[in-house]
Amino acid sequence: MNGLMMQQPLLISSLLTHAERHHGDREIVSRRVEGDLHRQTYRELAARSRRMANAMAMLGVGFGDRVATLAWNGHRHMELYYAVSGSGAVLHTLNPRLHADQVVWIADHAEDQVLCFDLTFLPLVEAIAPRVKTIKAFVAMTDRAHMPATSSVPGLLCYEDLLDTSSPAFTWPLFDEHTASSLCYTSGTTGNPKGALYSHRSTLLHTFAAALPDSLNCSARDTILPVVPMFHVNAWGLPYVACMVGAKLVFPGPFLDGKSLHDLFEAEGVTVSAGVPTVWQGLLGHVEANDLSFSTMRRTIIGGSACPPAMMRAFQERHDVQVLHAWGMTEMSPLGTACTFKARHDTMDAEGRFAVQAKQGRAVFGVDMKIVGDDGQALPHDGKASGELMVRGPWIIQDYFRSEGGSPLVPDDDGRGWFPTGDVSTIDADGFMQITDRSKDVIKSGGEWIGSIDLENIAMAHPDVAMAACIAAPHPKWDERPLLVVVKKPGAALTRNELLAFYEGRIAKWWTPDDVVFVDAIPLGATGKMQKNRLREQFAAHKLPTA
Ligand code: AMP
């Protein structure tokens, strides 16, 4: 039909072209593995990405081929984001915290052709190189001066040499926006890891939605420091958002301790950061122990696990840093909800607003949500009924890469499917979703749900508790009852009875954990999440007191 808009596919390369043309002198600052602080502009990022696209073609990477990375957050990783996806290949961000056996399994499953890696991961690459089946070229993401003198990796290439010897002339190709752009495997606490394959269209739509004021709220005036790794769901999409809005970017590389992060926040004028609660614990610990403050940081995006309310209070009340609680999944690119206020919350008192913020938030446009009971029927959005959270939308997977595990979708009467999140939640009348548990992790006592996350949050608010996990333990009468597994802070003399007394008045009496066990460490998965399935195995025979 005549008189319509231009036919232009939504491609990742358009983000880079925009940043180069309209925010060309905005900076990308990277703390690098080599120990230096590197600075470049978006103009330089674009030029280097074009050269890298030529280099990849030289290495034989074709349309749709997978190029893997084992890398921290840094400018070279960002160049690969654009060089690989922009030229029509697929960027596969491998998780370097996985065991070598798992990395081999995933690289083989993805049929990766090239592997680019930060020097930190040379020992891991040396361990996997003789075993991986499809990788033809290994590229160390460094310059000639820092190349390892010797290495068992066959034909090891140098990233900066590749750039120097590649032509600067490259035109980003136009192709179907449904083409695959990047690949990320889920942490896989059960069964084999599964790949979520993103497309150019899904990534662009996700980027528009993520940048919105009621989502991650990023603008050209922001300086964004993503602590969330670029190997975990594309650092929640921030490397794309930054190009779209023209924000300054600051990458911390491998230096994620509280002091390094705080120094970088202050030196570079960071206004927004993003990461999982574990990381913020280190940062807050450092800031409070040294009586420091945040002079430019205004907002921190916390997700990946529930943000403990005690942490939210610490940021907001003691440091004047607003917490944005967000929820999502690898399968959702990842953004599903963000917890920003509606107009009617303006007149609410501080405690009321605080209670709203502790929720995971409202659906961003593009994500549709519902909760269902055991019978699959939709439950009311009344803030009380809790059921499995189901989602659908243009940046949510239809099935896993190579159809692993079959279709995960649950069909609806309208013929379309819903993706079951495995999270159990309520949704209130304002649309705020709050996770109460996970279906793979639930505690069901006498047929009623007990929210393990609430119980953990209370334990975490106790000054002697460093980490707490609440799991279901078998009980002869109630089927299951909550068991609290706790790591004490160094030197703390906390007892079981003292901790249980701490629950009084803070929660319904029947929700109080039946027992507490103190451990030296709680097993964490590759992305820093507590592996409750392992704890459940460990304490499967634990005898709860029955009195
Ligand atoms: P992943 O795919 O590794 O990012 O994990 C996604 C899962 O992490 C979700 O299904 C939730 O169970 C959990 N998750 C993510 N964000 C939050 C949050 N803000 N609060 C509680 N759980 C979360």
C-alpha cells in the first residue's frame, strides 16, 4: 500500500550508528584486566567495531555463526556485541564462572566457531581448548604487549593485532529483523543448561522499553555503570540502552569489590548502576565501614534476586540513593517488571511507599503477565491470591535454542502460549507483582504457601546474619515446614533460639521457621544465586523438632 512508513528492519547496528552520529564524543570508560583505565568515545567504538566485523569475516565467521566470549564488562566486549551481531552472526556470551566441563558442553551445544576471551580466563581456555569440538579460532582480548609468552591454546590470536590488520571500511548489512543476534544459556540448576536465543527485533524492542522513564529510566545525561555482567543476559540490556540514549558508560572489568566500585563511581560521576544484591552488600559494607558517601549516584537497579528490604533502606535512608527493584529472566531478555511509583503513590507516607518498592514492580509495556492456580485458571489481581506467574511478549522465548526440552509454553484459549516463569507471585490491583516464592522452591505447609523469601529477608535484617536461605524440610504432620540455613557474620554468637525469637511480631506465627541450622557457607550458582536445590538435598534427612 502507498503512503506508509519506511520499511526499515530493527537491527542492533542501528543503535551503534545512532550513538556514533548523535553522541559521537560521549565516553566509554573501562577498567581493564591489564590494570589500566581505558577511555574511548562512541565514535571510536563504532570505528573499532567495523574493523572487528571485518576481522570476524577474515576468520571465516559467516551469517548466523556463533562467536563466543568469556569476558568481563569492558569496551572490547562491547565492540564484539556490535561487530558480531551487527554483521549477522550470533554473539554467544559464555559464563566464565561455570566449571570447565559445563563450558565445553555449552560451547559444543552452541557450535561456537570462534572464542574471544579476557586474559583472566586463559587457564580456563587452556583447559577447554583441546576438548571443544567446533571452535576454530581463539582470540585473546588484549594487545601484543600483554600476550602470554607461552600458551597451550592452538594458534592463539591477539585482538588488537586483528583490529590493526583489518580494513576500517565496513557497511553494516541490512537483513531480516527476526535474524538471531545473541545467545545466552540459563544457569540450569536442574537438567542441562538451555539457550535463550535473542533476535535483532526482540533486542531493539527490549531496548526501547528498558530505557523508558518507568523502566530503567536512562538518558543522555546519565553515566551508567553496569555491574551485572555482560555474560548474564547482556548486562540486562544496558550496553544497548546506553547507545540508544547516548549515556556515558563505565565498565568495571574484573574489579567488583566494594572499594573498586566506589572509587569508580566517584571518579567517573556515575549516576546509575545495576546489579544483584550480593554485589551491593560488598559496596555498602565498604561505604559504611569507611564513612563514605555517594556524591553523584542517584539510582541503583537491583534485580536477579529479591532485594532485601534492609538493603533498600540502607541505600535510600542512609545514602540518598534510590533503589529501583526490577525483575526478569534470561528467557525474557531479561526485563519483565520495574518497580516505579504511580501518581497516586505521591501522597502515600514513607512506609507505604517503601512497602510498594519492596515489590518486584509493574509490567513494562510489551510484557503481559498473569498468575494461575494449580488448576491453570487465572487468579485475581488483588495482592492476596498467589499463583504461578506466566508471561508473554515479543522479547520472551518461544522455545529454547535447538528446541531443547520441547516447547516450554502453556497454551491459552486464544491459541497463543504463555511462558511459565517458575516464580510464584501476587499481582495487586495497581498491577504490582510481588514474588512470594518459586514453584521449584516452594514451602507448602498444610496445603498453604509459606514465602521463603520473606523469611530470608527477616533473617537478613538481623545484625548477626551474613546470609540466609529458607528451604522446605519434610514434616510428618504438615508435609513441609520451613528450615532456615544461616551463615553468621564473623565472630557473631547468635543462637537458634535468639534468631527464632527475632521473627516474633514480624510474621504470622505459623510462618516462623521450625528450625535453624548454622553453616559455614551456602552453595552459590555461577551467577551468585543460592542453590537451594543443593541445600534441600543436603538437609533432606534433617529432623525438625515436632513439639
Ligand atoms: P535468571 O534467568 O538467572 O536471570 O533468573 C531469573 C530468575 O531470578 C527469576 O525467575 C526469579 O526467580 C529470579 N529473580 C530475578 N529478579 C528477581 C527479583 N527482583 N526478585 C526475586 N527474584 C528475582
